[in-house]
Amino acid sequence: MTSANTPVRLQAVAAPDQPEVTPALESLYEDFKEELLVPLWTEIGDLMPPYPRSRAVPHLWRWDRLRQLAAQAGELVPVGRGGERRAIALANPSLGGRPFATPTLWAAIQYLMPGEDAPEHRHTQHAFRFVVEGEGVWTVVNGDPVPMNRGDFLPQAGWNWHAHHNATREPMAWIDGLDIPFQYNNESQFFEFGRDQIGEAERITPERSRSEQLWAHPGLRPVSVTDAGAGSPLLAYKWEHTDRALADQLNLDQQGFPGVVEPGHAAVRYADPMTGGDVLPTIRAEMHRVTTGTQTAPVRETGSSVYQVFDGSGAVTVGEQTWSVVRGDLFVVPSWQPFSVRSESGATDSDSGALDLFRFSDAPMFEALRLNRVITEGLDR
């Protein structure tokens, strides 16, 4: 390969910590380009910065607008093969137009019209569904119909067959989260189509799925199951349990007992009942509740997060951006950007009277690689 058509771009420049520019150095750089070689001393500032510099930027998507556009897509785009999931992904403005919320995380609004089936498929990407409003859709995972209602969190490990069906006369929207960008960039993904239609035996609408009957009992694990799977065997985490856990934490806080993250800020993490770890190998999911008037401490973390406002209102600060947010709004917190929130919720805009935030992140990947770092108000941990 000649230096004229090589993709390597090198130029000798007079700069601190760089070698003296001479004809011999320029000739060496031309030879490097021909052999597809890049010296570290010209790239170290970009490849090894003093702290993470995410390619993603903080950004906010308004739920009312997302839902409006999804409803239009519901009228125009069939949900069968081709339309597949009628999922509309959030594209971070600094990631080149790719349908990626962050370099590792995908987030999308999915919309299902009355009586529709989303056809069956499976993929290696780990996924979940979170419902900010509505009811009447069942996701069918390996033949197990799982009801989806407001506040429910529904994880699903990769390579499991799944479809959806809307059993009501109203459309329903929810958010999907997956590790698509991570698997895409690491060239590890597989995908397979299943049936176009689910069977009548799967079109039932039980109040509890089989997975819930087996696994949704606090602190109790079925003795019959001995091997852990790739993700949580519990396919639905009900809002009533999440809500109670958050309320109890804040009640303890008011009584002077430990349990909250910080005063006025309760949080829970969705956990695999088999292992106690994260529900998915690559995704962590949490729910946070911030009482009215509380300002959370700024936090920086390696890895990225996507938040959705489940209930209430407040002011969110990510890096140098500050937004007022309301129910349904989604926003991105890139790696190492400081994040804090102030709750401005009240009885008129929140069932709990507080600001409830659903969060998912890529934390399990960073922890597995020992790359996780968190700083809260200047304290390393």
C-alpha cells in the first residue's frame, strides 16, 4: 500500500512532547503510513485521555412528542415482518445518526395497535421492556404470556423467543432497552425469525405469568431449579412491589434509620432472584424516588445511563445541560458527565408525590472488567 491511498493519516508537527520535525522524521512517517502503522506518541492524547471523554452527549427526548410520532407510525407502518417491532430508537446527536442512545445502549419507544401481534423472533442482544403508561399488552416469552402494566419492568435475556399481542381496544406504548450498540460494535450479535403468529394457547391473558408464579416470592427460591441462566428467570417485576420498597425506604429515612442513598433519595435495583446480581449480564436497571424539594448530590460514573421520568417533575442537570422534565421524558447521561436532579413534584403530577426515575445503564460490563468508577461530591468509591 502506498502512502497516497493508505487510511493512516500522519503528519510531523512541531509541538511539545513531539519529536523534532526533520526530513528524516517525515520520511519515517511516510513509511509508517505505507505499512499501516501508527506511532503511539502521536495519538496518546486521544487514545489515553486523563478521564473518559464520551462520544455521546447529554440529550433529552420529550415523551409527548415521542408518543405522538409513534401513534402516526402505528397508522402508517404495519407491525409484521419488515415493520417487525415498530420500535423507534433514540439517536444520540453525536453518534453519527446511528440508532444508539449511547455507545453501548439502545432505547426505543415501541407501539402496538389494538388487536395486533408483534411477530416472534429472538436475538443475542439482552433486552427489557418498561411501561410508563397503559396496559393490555402481553409479551410472550418462550410461550409464557407475561402481562405488561404501568410501572412494570420486564427483563429478557438474549436468545429467548418472544412476541407481543395487544388484547385491548386501545394502543399501547412502552420503552425497550437493549445492548444493541455494544454487541454491534463488538461483532457478536445473532438474530433469528420465529413464527409470524403466536398460537391460541399463548394468546391467553393471565394476571400472572408462569415465571411470576415460580419466582415472584420475596426471598424464596424454588428448590427445583439449580442452574442459573443468562439473565433473571423472573420476567416481570411489578410496580406495586417497587413502589412499596421505595416508600418503605423513605419512611425509614424519616424515622432516622438507614436505608436511603442520601436524605430524601430512595433507590432500588432490580435483581436476579437466582443469583442476587443484575437482571441481565450487560444491563443494570434501577428505580429512584426523590422527595419534593430534594437536590441530589452530583455523581460521575464510568459508563452511560438512560433515564425515563416515571412520575412527577423536576430539574435535571447533566454536564452543563439543565432541563425541566415531566412524566415520560427520557434523557441520556454519558460516561463521566456529572448528574444531579432536583424534585419539584407534587400531588397534582405524581401518584407518590415525589419524582420517580427509572434508570438503566451498562454498569455490569464495566464492573466485570474492573473499569467501574464512581465519584459523588468529590469522594472516590
